[in-house]
Amino acid sequence: MLQTLRNAWKIEEIRRKILFTLLIVLLYRLGNAIPVPYVNVAALQYYFTQLQNTVLGLYNVMSGGAFSSATIFALSIQPYINASIIIQLLCIAIPALERLSKDEGEEGKKKIAAITRYATVGIGLLMGFAYYMLMKSNSLLDASAQNSVFAAIVIVLTFTSGSALIMWLGEQITEFGIGNGISIILFASIISRLPTSIVTTVRNVISGSLAW
């Protein structure tokens, strides 16, 4: 495997694609460190410590911890994944979409991709609003933003813009980098939690709260 990587690195085109992919992943990780305004991050993270074994806890793992920190990439790639699944199902259920995907070749695929992008933004809006309501109902927003319409708009639009930007980053990796961009971003999100998980496990073993 190492020999394969060394051989690939010697090829200029592949080396350029690898570096481009790493750059996009780095930008994605930087976005995961930028919090959304008006959110009490400390209270939110404490709230999520009680939800580790729930669906929201799993969602937080898939976002690389961004969900529990309410960063601009908190929604991660889930809106895009959901939109892709919905559009694929609709292509089977709706004859017009089925003809578009099967009979119009490359042009039809581009139209389906465009529809998926619009659906991603729509789902991002819904998920962003749902997340905002979750934080509001549990008093996880700053006191000044608890009943502010402006704060609500800023939070929801920031979440939605973040999910759209992740979709674009994934497409850039697919086109100019190596492999499927969405899969690479998902992989980067999951393994980003690995160092923290290892440190936590070691501390628990040392303290005796976790047996070998």
C-alpha cells in the first residue's frame, strides 16, 4: 500500500489531485470550527453529552462534532444525502424524471444534478429551522437571541449556506480531486473524532470507569 502511494505521488497529475483533495478537506475542517452566531455553545455541548446514544448523537458523529458545536457546517452532508435519495426515488415514481435520467443522456443527468442541488437547499432550510427550534425550546441560545426573529433568520440561513457550501466542496473534489467528494467529506468527519475518542477511552481506563 505504501509503495502504491509512493508511486502515485510521483505522477504529477495524481499528486496535484491529492493536494487539491487535502486542501478541500482542510477548508471543510476549518469551517467546522466556526460557530454560528447567537448560540450558547457551552450549554449546547453539555446538552449533547446526554444524547450520545440517540439519533442526534449519531448525527453528531457523522458531522465530526460540528452538530453539537453549532458551527456553520453543523448540518454536514446530510441535506445532500437526503436530497439525493429523494430525487432517486422520485425518478422511479415520476415518469418525467425517469425519462430525464434515462433518455436524455448527459444533459439529463446535469438537470437531475441541478434539481438535487435545489432540493439540498430546501432540505437544508428545513433541517436548519428544526435545529433552531430544538435550541430555542431548550434555551440553548444567547439570552438576547431567544425571541429574536433576526437571530432566527441568521441561524437558519447560516446552517443552510453551510450545507450548500459542503455540497459544492464535495463536487469540487469529485471533479478535480480523487474519488467521490461527498464520501471523502463524510470519511473526514468520522475520523476527525478518532483522536478525541482515543484520549477519552484512555482516560476512562486510567480512572477505572472503563475496564480493558
